[in-house]
Amino acid sequence: MPARFSAYPPDRAVVVRMLDEGRRYDVGRSASSTLQLDHASVSRRHAEILGDAESWQLVDVGSKNGLRVDGRLVVEAHLSSPAWFAIGDVYCWLEPLDAETARDAAAFAEVRRSTSRALSQQLHHVAGVEPLLRHALDAVLELSQLERGFVLYGATPDDLRVRAAQGLRSDELTASAFAGSAGALQRCLAERHSVICCDTSDSPWLGARPSVVLGGIRALVCVPVVFGTELLGAIYADSRQPGPLLTEFDLELVEGVAQQAGAALAAARLRGAVDELLDAAGQAGIAAPRWSDLRKR
């Protein structure tokens, strides 16, 4: 029977994979693992998962921190119903599925991927930087299912400003009142890498921030907006309500929007520069040549 495997590494997106019966899946920290769990408690080659028509088998392949099922260290376990287990310190959930449910899950993922592509493509048809930023934020909120957010954008990294916001008042965006997001934002901008947290109470660097506790922030994602090697800004979103956990697939969709936003912003900026040059030429009395005139030369 097919199954859905979910792993919950701290300070990371949830790893969700559909598993097919008859296949053997290697689980470990190594990039060559079929199911990679990038966490210090996970050995490079930690366990194997394999299934048939009746059940799924978990096997420890000589890991350092072991495999635990129902809180007990085991070398091997057989699962025929949904169950929690731990690979090192990473909690995992294995849910056997019938064939129809597995097909529905794959179809739903494709619908979400198509939605992401459509939202990203729309960015290139939005006129003006401000509408473009609002559209990008709306797309990220829709795909992540988070409740509020904002976009930083500026001509240079030193000129980044909040240029679009949803669900947040201007007074809530001050550094003292919103330091939880500032920490994620600073890391995102400094490393030019996405920051994601599914549960701030389990985050050693975010959960301890007073503003996160007082503000009730439960989950957040922050993705950089770049074009080539140039940092244009970042898109931030969070939620104070429990909701669907952010998966690697969610992050992939959100990053896709940010990538297209970077390209659209660069194009909009180029169009603005060209318009300024044409305006300046017109004010100086320099007539722009017509295409019909150029063709005669």
C-alpha cells in the first residue's frame, strides 16, 4: 500500500513524501539519501523504510542515535496503521493510504503547483512597482496559508523599506514591537536564503524572543527577492493562529513567486529608467526616431 511520510525537523519546513509500495527508501542526513533529514541527530545513513501490500517496515541500519517507536528504541518495526516514530530527534509520521487517497493527494499537489505558476506569471502583467509588490504578497499569503505579511523593497540594500503590507498596521512594524520578524528578516537578508519556522515554540532562536511570545506568532516564512546577484528585498509572512504546517512543497511554491517577483521588479525598474530617459530627451528637444524612419536607413 502507498503511504505518506512526514518529518518535522526543528526550524525547518516539514518534509512530506509519498511512498510507493515495493520500493526501499534510505533515510539519513546525506544528500544522497532518498529521504534526506538535515538534522544533527540524524546519521548520514540512519534507517530504511520499505513497504508491501500489507504494511511498512522501519529498519535501523546502524545509526548513532537510534530509531524510536512509541518511545522505545527498536532495531526494526512493522506499521500497518498510522504511527509516530522518531529518527534521532526528528519526529516522523507514517500514514498508510489507499490507492484512491494517494491519487487525490498527487492531484491536489498538481493543482497547487498550477496555481503557483499562474500567480507567478501574473506578476509580469502588473503595471507599476507598488501593485506588483501587493500582488506578490497576496500570492505568498495564498500559497503559504499564513494570515499577514509585508514586502521590503528598495533601490539598494541600505534603502529597503516596507512597500506593501497586509494584516499589519504601520505601528506594528516597528523594530521594538515586531522584533520576532526582524530576527527572521535579518537572517534572510544576510544569508540570502529562506527562513521558515513551523512552530516558534520549538525554535531555539525565535521562541525565546519576547515579541514572538507576546505577539503570539506561531509560524513564519521569509524569502529573499533577488535578481541575478542583486538583492531587491524580501517577502515576509506569519500567522498567530494554528494552521497547516509549512512543508518543503509550500516553500518551493513561495520561493517560485519570489523568484518571478524579482524578475518582474527588475523589468519594471528597467522600463522606468527607459521612460525617464525618453522624458529627458523630450524635454531637451531631442525627438525620438520612429520605427518607420529607422527602417528606411
